[in-house]
Amino acid sequence: MRFAKNNDVLGTTNRGNPAESGLCTLCRADCMGQCETWKSSLVGRKLLYPRDFGVVTSGANNTTHVGVSYNSLRIQGYAYGAHGMAQGLSNNADNCIFPNVNLTTEFGNEVKTKSRIPLMTGALGSTFIAAKYWDSFAIGGALVGIPIVVGENVVGVDKASEINNGKITKAPELDRRIDTYLRYHDEYGAIIVQLNVEDTRNGVAEYVAAKYGDRCIVELKWGQGAKDIGGEIQVASLDYALFLKNRGYIVDPDPSSPEVQKAFEKGAIKTFARHSRLGGVNLSTVELVREDFMKSVDYLRSIGFKRISLKTGSYGMEELAMAIKFASEAGLDLLTIDGSGGGTGMSPWNMMQSWGVPSINLHSKAYEYASLLAAQGKRVVDLSFAGGFALEDSIFKGIALGAPYAKLICMGRGIMIPGFLGSNIEGALHPERKAKVNGNWDKLPASISSMGSTAEEIFASYYDVEKKVGKNEMKNIPYGAIAMWTMADKLACGLQQLMAGARKFELGKISRNDLFAGNRETAKETGITYITDSRDESAKKILAA
């Protein structure tokens, strides 16, 4: 594993055990720090460098790689050349500087959707975390200029939504989520609304199409990297559990059972788990899956959606091939491929530990299968890779591993941390707002108060946000959105520096040749050349010349 619990060089520490992404395996909304993502939400790009300059030296401890993971890929650097300079810039040293690296990307078939950096959120659905911190996530995402995904079941779990004759007629929580993002949306980014079995039954697509038209992208869902069954949430109210059961959800244990109700009354049962259904259970062959999928896409287009995406999880190779081929044939705009090792709001723990294909294996095969389609002269759907990404080097590696098909990295838990942190700071500094922003602190911990006592003093990117929205509008910007901008600025700057070192000044110039494998096993599984084999022949030609 790359990450130790403490990083003395950056002055960061994980409260819990670090996962492959560098985040704690259990990330808490009330956490007082200080993992790398948490701290970068405050100080931004400063965290790219070792602390205490002038009195320290530092040395890397990540040069011996064991096992197959994204950590066992390394990034190439070059001593000459420059590729992808923007129009009007030459390849002289004054122009070939990392701030001139262009990070914008786009995806889509007929309609192109642009993103300022190659990043999108994971699906933020019916979990209470997503609902409570949505303003920070949505406004932050809109200001940064990246796509955000409204996940599954948002309408179904909303007590205020109305379903008549089996179809949604009123959906205030879904409206809130979409409207919050669109208020600050410019030409970059997008709002994506995800559909699962229950959403499809409830007519969520028809509702969104009628009210928002092509301002939204609609996303079909086959699965995710954290679990191989439907989505779950927990509720602590018997009445709410009965409401969800009456809405048609699977609720476990059964809240209508007299025995369960007695156990709840006595306190032996404290919560209920709400589950969604499996898709595709009535389909028994690949051809039937294809036929059903194409019908779904055709229907979504018939009701007005111009942009459609697909999210698939860490199933085996057959499902991966189906997702890539069917999405390409249907002319979809994006396919998100989520590998095991990603995160969740709620999934069975041992399922998350043991099911599915790890991200690097899944993404390597996705590149292989996409290349097979391309070799046949067929268009390949634009890809987004998900599953355990949090830092700028992993963004580079994911884009390079899937080049030229991967356009975005989908980041789930990492992109939520600034929302938590900013809300905690806002609630502590402004107690009258604490309940509204779902803050967890009564006062600032020393790790924050040492930086300052106002938002202007605490957030390195405060004035960048102010420049974008205007001084008067800052009163409407949640601190969680400011924190997200600050973290995104760190990721963007770090990615620019890595790309400049690889002499790639445009995102589309990144290739698989910009990686090498840290061990032979990783080379075999990914098709990425082992370190000392990479460019070895050209090196020997230099020596022989």
C-alpha cells in the first residue's frame, strides 16, 4: 500500500486506516482532520509541497511497488519536447510552463459536454449524506465546472414527493438538487440524473424530461463498484420504514412484522435497511440484454433526452464488453466504469471487500475492449473511470491508462470531504446557520483556528470564488462549496505539474506511453511497459550511434 497512516512530509494524518485512494476506509462527516484531501480543502495547492520549507529536506518512500494497483503505475517524465501547446503559444521555455497546461475536456456523441477539469462526482443519491450536504456539492461542482450526478432513489425516499397512478407528479427534493446546480451552471459541467429499477417504474425520466428537458443528462444504471445488489440506506424510524415499504421498496427487517415492531419498541432493533431491486433479472441472454438496453435508450430519446449515459459496476469481462459495445452502438454520450475499491454511502462491508473486479484490472480491460471496437472502425463511447480515485496523480494515471477513450475520472468520497469540512466550519463560525448547513462542530478545532477565524482567512481560494460570483453573491455560497473549489484547485495544479513534466500541455495528448509499470505483474495485467523496458530500445540506439 502506498499510504501510511501519517505523512510527516505533508503534515497530514488519517483518523482511520487509509484505503488505496488515501482516504480513510471510513470517512466521517464530523472529522476534525487531517488527511490530505481534508487539508487540501483549506490550503489548496500549498499542500502539493512538503511543509516547513527552509528547515527541512524530504525524501520519497514510494519507489518499491508490490502487487497490482494504480499505485504500481508510475508516471513518465521527459527531458525534451513539448506537445499540445495552445494556439498562439510556441514551444519556448517561457510558454512551456505548467500554468499553461490545458485541463479542459469534453465528452459526448452529437452534443458535447465540456468540463473545466477531467473530473466528475460519483452518484449522490438517496443517502442522507448526499441530501444534507447537497448545496455544498452542487454549488461547488457548478462553480468548478464539473458534472455532478444525482444518484438513484432520490424521488422514492422523499416523503414530500407525490406518486399518482404509479408515476411521479411532484418531486421537491429532486427539483431542489437540480435547481441548486443549474443556478450556478455555466457552459462547463452538467447535471446527470441516474435511474435504477424503482426510478424507472416511478417515471422519474418522464418527470425530468417534461420539467427540465435537455438541461439534464439522464443515466441508466447497471451497478457500481461497491456492491453487486441494489442501493441501500438505513432509517431509524418505524413510520419511515413502513412508508418506504409502501412505496414498493424492500425493507429489512420487515417493518410490518409484529415481531419486528416489538423488537423495535424494546430497542433490540434500531434501524431498517431499505434496498433496491436487481436489474435485468428477466433477461437470460446477451442478445436479450442488448435488445432491452436499446429499447430503453430509444425510449429516453423519444421523450426528449439528447444526452444519455450509462453507469456500470465491477462485474466480469462479459458485462464489461456488453457495456462498452452496447453504449457505443447506441450512441451514448458517456460510460462510467466503476471498479471495486471505490466508495459508498452504504454497502454490506464484506461484500464491498470481496466482490468484483479491482479498478486497475477492470480499467485495463476496458481499454483493451475499446481498442478492439476501434480497430473495427467503430465509434467508441467516451469513458469515465471510477473506483478509488482521490489525488492528482491517480487522475493522471486513470486518464493515461484509458487513453484516448477515458475523458473523465469519477470521484466519489474524495469530492465529498470538502463539503463536510466547509459545513462544519460554517456552523462553528455562524451558529445560527449550523442546523441549515448540517454542521457538526460547536467550535473550531485547533487545526482550523490556527489558520484564522473567518472564511477569508481559512480558505486559500476564498477570493477566487468571490471573483467568479461577485462579492454580493458570496453570502449565498456555502463554505463547503468554497472548500470544494479550494481542493479542486490543488488537484488541478498538481495535475498540470505532472502533465508539464510529461511534456503534455493538453489533456488529449496524454497517452498510455506516459506510464510505466512498477513491477512485472502490473505490466502483464495492464499492458503498460515495465519501467526499465520502456524506451529501452531507443536508449540502446543512442548508445550504439
